Amino acid sequence: MSKHEIRMRIRVLDPVKGVTMQVQRGKNELLPSCKASLKELVFEFPITVDVSGDSPNFLGHYAQGPKDSRFVYVNSGTYAGQPDICWNRRAKLSLMDITRDQIEKVISSSKNRLEVSFDGTGRDGGPTCASVKGIEWKVVEK
């Protein structure tokens, strides 16, 4: 079988207080966090990956962009369904650094998932936006 559904987790550290953040699903649906505090937002969702080619191909509702540059959007402010706020941003988290070895580790155990963390506050004090640099996807246990 070349297509597998794997579990993903995104951790937004120190999000901007009072600004909603949600993961984009498809073109206009949103996934709220499954855990929220002043220090962290956590999003968990499945993603399908096709491992039949030379490099993994991420598919499904949460994978955005063309095949050779897939990513996940974390929307904030009006893009996250929060009306009457000045912020309308999207943080773009690339999936292209996820290795075949990492995917195989996640497939091999239902306890494993891929996880990434990033700082939710940008340099200007607003929500992080654009392509998020320096992120590292890791295989973690539930």
C-alpha cells in the first residue's frame, strides 16, 4: 500500500493574546485547536501521504499547494474566523523537509505522530505569518 494516513500535531508557542488561530482545512474550512492556553495552542489532524514516488506526496484536506511544495496553513485573526480584529494572517509550515524515514516511523506505530512547534508571535508583535523558517518536524509518541 503506497498511501497512508498519518497523525500530525502543530504546537503554536506563545500565541498572541486575544487573536484566534486555526489550521486551514481545504479552501475555507477551519480546524480549531484541541488544546489551548496562554502559553500554547495544539492542533491535531490526519494527513495522507503517498510514498510510492521518489519523494513523499502529502495529500488531503490539510495539505496545501502544489505537489513539489506542500505546506499547512495556520490562519490567524480574520482568516481564522475572528471578525472585527485588525489581524488577517497565515503562517505557512512547509511539509517538504519531512523525510521518508520519519514517515516510515510514524506508519510503523500507531503511537507515533509528526510534530512541529513554532513561535506564535512575530517580530512585529502580531501573529506569525508567511513562510515560517527554522521549523523542524519530529517523530514523537502520543
